[in-house]
Amino acid sequence: MFMILATVAGAIGGLYLLVKFKLPWLRSDFKFLKVVIGLGKDLATCKRKNILPIDVFEKTADKFTTKPMIIYKGVSYSFMEVDKMANKLANVALGLGIKQGDTVAMLMYNEPAFVWTWFGFEKIGVEVAFINFHQRKKTLLHSLSISGAKAIFMNSGIDLYQAIDDIANDLKDIEFYTLEAQNRSIPSRFKSLADDLKAAADQRIPRDKRSSITMKSTNCLIFTSGTTGLPKPAIVTHTKCMIGGFVYTYCHVTPDDILYECLPLYHSAGCLIGIGTSRRNGVTMVLAERFSASKFFEECHRNNVTMIHYVGEMCRYLANSPKGDYDTNHKIRVALGNGLRKDVWTLFQKKFKIEQILEFYGATEMPVGFINIENAVGSVGRVSPLIKRIFRAKFVKFDTDMDQPVRDEKGQCITAAPYEPGLLLCSLSEQTPFEGYKNRDDATKRKLIHDVFKKGDVYINSGDLFYHDENHYCYFYDRLGDTYRWKGENVSTTQVANIITELPFIIDTCVYGVLVPGSEGRAGMATINLLESGKKHPTADMISQIEQRCINELESYAIPRFLRFTHMLDITSTFKQIKATLKKEGFDPAVVKEPLYYFNTKKQKYCTLDKEIAMAIEKQEIKL
């Protein structure tokens, strides 16, 4: 008996040492997979019984009837109130002839109406296109047109009504509705639904009004930056919406938690994770109209917030803000988000004494994501051999100059070594599907890479580079291709370049992102080739025209922060612009011997950039 016990003890001890020294990632894998398995079981049940996200919300509303679901500008809206408003909206929409299978667009700020309008359309099986409220003119027209929306619904914002009115004559077969009462600031083409909503029944909508909708059906369209210059409508299924509500499970979310949400609801982070967490878990969501560094912790203190949702740029602003009365006078136990740099992470966590930070990686289109559940500074999670195998994720070498994965003599991709930047790919399968983009088959096909490790295999290209260390912690490295991230938004380089190049005195424009000390992401920079042969120096009128075109046609975050003028742009043999050298040279006047300008955000104009200005930008004395 003693020998048996000794043998068992030895085996257990050996297993312990094996796990501790050879497989240190195994414990965190089990913690991560425990949640994933729970999610898998829930999704399987939902698919089998066809339980949609709106069904989950109705169940939550029945359980937490009078509990606040949304707190907005000090006013509370209970779960039942949100449900009744959604029912009213659904009944009004049915009366307008909108039915399951149709598509409508929503152009709204962060406000409670966004939530119940979305839920109302879910109740009748209608697909919703979430329009970025920063979009204007050509970009806005494109987004509405490609979505296939038969109607657009709005609720407030004189500037938003004007933006739609500017392009309305170019929109075909689309109706215009507002939820608020008619007033002088609303263009006459908008029909007010305020009286209809007031008179509409608030009883639950019968499920047969969404009987043809399944978990694989499209719930909403979320626009991502397009490599051809204009936003692409990523298809978000009901399955993906359901998954969004699970993310906070990694921090043991309960109905007693209160979430502060200041990220835009038209983004997947705000709607799928923010609203999704509330609808699934009964969490109260304190909804902010927009992010404000000066009010952030005061509002968290006033509303007893326990969870916050961030993007890295937001944390940098907060970490660098003056010391405030509420910096540590709060109940926040966890911060969840993405894009938090190592240096900002440590400062942010120490300054505000937030116990847990859950940094994650996820893209609207991608079927896989990672999450850091161990507070490992700067990491998006541990992507161990086991996790890679289960989620079929690979990191492969990438040639940034040729803008394509590196392949060996057999034509196969090569796995990236530790600390070597690698492109994240995910195997296309039934378990990891790729829905693609609505009405954009070309963009959907370009997102796929074939013959990666063997003939005939297909992988989804994330467009993002990562590196991992010897312990399998994974770190975001850079965004590839024709987009970069600035001010928490993805910017399409092609879109910006096309708008600038339309000016008659410009031959071509190369747009790319450059690193700016102390800033998250990359600031936009445009290198411009002027029409006059050999001319590098622009006239004051040319600069003025570029300013006005950028301000009028681009979202504020997409306006290039730097301009460079050259007599020639380098291209490859296949006529692709070579950006690598331009990116490395950046906006440093000591390196760049061509005319440089920077965008003065206070004056809203381009000003000459010299060594003194460049130094002030690097010292963060001039804000971009």
C-alpha cells in the first residue's frame, strides 16, 4: 500500500513539475477554456432551439424588470422600459411595411434610443446597418448605398440631419425617418415617428415576426475600413452578437456590476460587448454620449461603476491627465478593452488603482480572438500550442516591403519564431467561419489566403501582425496593408489618398501611418506628388485647397496630420506604392529634405513643419 501511495505521489509531483516548468501555460489555458466551453454549450443550445440575442434580452428583461438597464445623463431606463420602447418601435416599423429580411440603417449618437431601436428591429427580424456618425458626403453616401437599406432612422443631431440632407438626392429608394418630434432643425424630407411611437402598443412582438431568422442570419452590419478606399459592411451574425455578451465572463461578471460605456455604439466594441454584456447578464450600463477625460472618473464615482470598457488611446489620455479627486475614489474592479500599450498600462493601473486589466484582441470580421486573463502587461493573451491547435490560429512570417506572407521553396508559409512579427491567420472551417462583407464579394475574396501550409487549404487574413515570447504571451505589433489606427478609429489610406488626389494640381498621393511619441496608433501622413514636372514646393493656395478638401470630405480623425511634397513617388514593378521608406523617415525634418507640413488642430490648417515644431510634437507640447 505504501509503495502504491508513493508511486501515486511521485506521479503527481512529476506532473506538477512538468506543468510548472515545461507547460506553464496549461493552467491559464484551462481557465480560458472553461469560459469557452461554457460559451460553446450556450451557443449549441441557442442554435438547437433557435434562441436569438433578442430572446435572451426578453428573458433578462423579465428577470430584472425595474432594474436600470441604461443610465444616461442621470436618467435611468429600466430593462422593462427599454423592452417596451423596442416593442413600440417594432410595431411602428411593421406599420411602415418593414419586415423580416429587410435592411434599415441607423445613424445615431450614443443615446438610449440606439439600444431600443436596434432591439426593436431584432424583434421583427430586420438587419440593421450601423452608420458611423463621423461619416460625411462621399463616404456616407457609399455606406448607405452598399448596405441596401430601405430606410434610415435617426433621433437627434442637427449636424447629422444636415449630413444626410446633403446627399439625400443621390440616395435611391430610401425613406427618411426621425424618432423625435418635427422641428425647424429637421429637414422636411424626414418623417417624424414621435406620435406613432407614443400611440403604438408596447406588448411583446410575436416570434413569428422573426420566424425565418436563425443564429446564422445577419443581425447587423458594422463598417470597417476599406482597402479600396471606402468602408466595407462586415456581416455580423446573431451568433457573433451572442458571443459579444460573453466577453466580461472572464472577470466573473454578475448582475450587481455596473458598466461604464463611452465607446461609440456603432463599433463592434460598443454594441456587441457593451450592450451585449447588459442584455445577457442584467448589468446596468452607464452610457456616456462621448469620452471625456475630465468627467470620466467623476461619472464612474457618481454611478458606482465597477467595470469600464476602453481603447488604448482613451487610457493614455486618462493617464496623462492632471490628478483628480476621483482618481482612486471609485469602485472599478476591472478594465476591459484593446490597444493598451505596455508603458501606458503600468501608469494607468498604478495611477487609478484598478485591480484587473483584461486586454483582448478581436476584429469584427475574424472568427477568433484572444484575451489576457493574467494581467500580463502589454499582452493580448497567451496563445499556447494548445490554443493555436483548438482555434486553428497561426502566425506566419510576413514581408512588409512586398506586402505578402513569406513562403519557402515549396510555396508554403513559414511559422514566425518567438519575438519575430507574424501575420495572424485563422483556418477557414465550419467552426471558424468567415461571413465576409455585404455586397462586396471582391473584398471578401481578398481576405482569404490559399495554399498556406498545404495545397487547397484556406486561411482568413487578419491583417494584423503580432509577436510572441517564449512563454507564448502574444503582443500586438502593427496593422498591415492600407489601414492604420488613429484616435481609436481605423483609417483607410486609399480613401484619404483618393480624396486628396482628386485635386487638379496633384498627380498622386501616398498615405500611410507614422509613429508619434506618446500617441496610440499611427498619425496619418500624405506624401504628395504635384502635377508640375519636378515641382516640390506647393503654393499657399494649394495648401488651402488640400485643407478644405480634407476638412469637408474626411472624418476628423482621418485628416492627415502631416504632409510631405515630393517630385516622384517610388512604385514596385506591379505599380504599388512603396511605403516602407516613407514610414521609416516619418516627419523628421533632419531626415526628410522635402517640404513638410503639420495639421494645426486648433487653427484647422496646415502649417510649415521645421525642427522646432517636430521637437515640440515629439515632446507632446503640440497635440495632434
